[in-house]
Amino acid sequence: RERTFLMLKPDAVQRGLVGDIIARFEKRGYKLVALKFMNASEDLLKRHYADLSSKSFFNGLIKYMSSGPVVPMVWEGKDVVKQGRSMLGETNPLASLPGSIRGDYSIDIGRNVCHGSDSTESAKHEISMWFTEKELV
Ligand code: ATP
């Protein structure tokens, strides 16, 4: 069964959006497989965002993502990778439709509420970075 990795970013935690975003995925019919609440180390975040390491915003992104707790999660169900990205909206919140998570809750690309894997391969890789096999319930 298909799984994806989602991570609520520090802005989602700080603004009290955790419950609402989880509820959207539950109500859609997806199954929660793993979840934790943690301060992510810069080392882990650099590995997570390794493909962006040449970008001008990389250092700011790592600093931001380590500035407060995040909520990494694994969700399972039909087409969850693609549907999850669609529920999130576009990377730039200003290009996101109302009804999507970013379209409803954000206006700033650096504070876009939630991460979602962009393919089944990256989902597998990200899940293994953030969770041990035992933590997947
Ligand atoms: P995510 O990986 O968070 O789901 P994404 O896959 O839609 O986002 P990426 O291109 O992988 O987008 O960028 C990762 C994150 O880096 C974005 O979610 C955003 O928070 C940040 N980011 C991307 N582009 C910019 C930018 N031009 N300026 C500042 N931050 C950016």
C-alpha cells in the first residue's frame, strides 16, 4: 500500500494548525501510520533537503526548519503521494487554490505550513530518514 511522508513545519505548530491539517487527511480517508513531535537537528534537515543544497535559500530554510518543533508523519492510502501534494497546494502559497492547505493558511513561500513527498521513491527515502521500521505502526 502506498505511503507518503508529510511534515508540519514550525509555522504550523506555532499557529496551532496541527489538528486541522491532520483532520483533513483523516477525513479524506487516509490512515496515519506514524507521527512524532520533535526538534529536528540541522544535520537531519540538511539530509532531508540535500537536493536543494545549491539554492540561495538553503541556509535560511535549514535555520527556519530547526527554529521550532516539527511534526513528521507517515500516511497511507490510495494514491496518497499525489493526492497529498494536491491537498497541500503549490510550493508558492500565492499560486495555491483556496481549499488547499497552503491556499487556505499561507501567503509566504518560506512559511508554507507543510512538506509532502513528491514521488513514491522520495517518500520511501524520507520515511527511512525520519522513522525507524519499528515506529511505523
Ligand atoms: P516541500 O519539500 O516543503 O514539500 P516543495 O517540494 O513544494 O516543498 P521544494 O522546491 O522542494 O518545494 O522546496 C522546499 C521548500 O523550500 C519549500 O517548501 C519552501 O518552504 C522552501 N522554498 C522553496 N523555494 C523557495 C524560495 N524561492 N525562497 C524561500 N524558500 C523557498
